[in-house]
Amino acid sequence: MFNLVALLVVGTIAETLHGARTLVGLVSEIAGYTVLPNQGFAGNSVADLGLTGLCLVTFLAGRRVPARVLGAVGLLAGLTLLVIANLHGVGFAVGAIAGMFLVRTSGARTPMAQEGRRS
């Protein structure tokens, strides 16, 4: 149940920032099970962390200090999962890499950019 709620929250944030066109959660899930196939099944939590990596990179690219701090701390935590060869770390890394690509190429709607559009 927790994973579904997490997917709803993080998925909504990711869709707000990058639109519905991103399949980062699905790709994260596939990559995690391909790279580390012997770790069993984790449900949708690998997809949750892929979307989290995507969002944290977007926050880090923003201008507000609290968002950037959250992005940096969160990325370090995700890196820890990758270093210890946890299945979730692979999904997180896929999301973070996708986030770097999307922020650079598509001009993601960061929270700071959205404020300017509301007025």
C-alpha cells in the first residue's frame, strides 16, 4: 500500500515537472531487474525511486536554495543505494540520468519557472 501512495505522490510531481511523456518509472524498473536480477522482486518501489531521482535532479537544477539542498541530499542518499548494489539504486540512477537529460534538453518546468507562469 505504501508503494502505491508513494507512486501517486512522486508520479504526480514528476508529471508536473516533466509532463506525461516520460516513462522513467518503467525504464527504471526494467533496468533494475536487468542489472541485478538475483535480488528478487521489489514491486513498484524501483519505479518510485526512478521517479524520485528524476525529481531530485530537477530540484537541484532550480534556483531556490531549499529545493537545491533537497536535491543534493536526496541524490547522495540515492547514490548510497547504488554503491551498495541495491536494486533500488539502479532505478534511482536511471531516473537521475534521465533527469539530467530532460532538464538540459526540454527545459523542465522547475518549481521556480512555474511561479513565473502563474502570474
